[in-house]
Amino acid sequence: MTVHITLDVPEESLSVFRAGPDEFARQMRLAAVVKWYEMGRVSQSKAAELAGMSRREFLDKLHEFQVSPFQITPDDLAAEAADE
């Protein structure tokens, strides 16, 4: 099942991104998913699914957005090192 969400966006916003409505919506969805991944709210596979792309493509997008593909924090890493 697919849910459709309607969002009102000023027409000038489309020209900022040099995109039509469909491309703007795609870019907005990708930006949201990348941020949710960065915040640790979704996994890579779920993020890729939400973005409508493969996990490999999503990893490439993370690189473009300069977001690390690793969801481990420095504290998590220190805790793991202390357990060894």
C-alpha cells in the first residue's frame, strides 16, 4: 500500500533547485531519509527502501551528502574497546 502526502511548497522553491515538482519531491524525500539515517532513526536498508533505491545507491548518496555510512558513535566505540 502506498500513502500519498500533499505538501504545499512555494513555486519559487522549485526554481531554487532547478527542478519540476516530481524531481523536487524526490530530492526532498532523499534529504529527509539521509537525515533520518544520520540521526539513527532508520537503518541503511530501510532508508534505501524509503528513498526508492538500492542500498548501494543509498550509500553513494550518503557520500554525496557527506554523511558517514557508519552509525557508531565515539562513545559506542569506546565502550566496545573497553569490553575487549
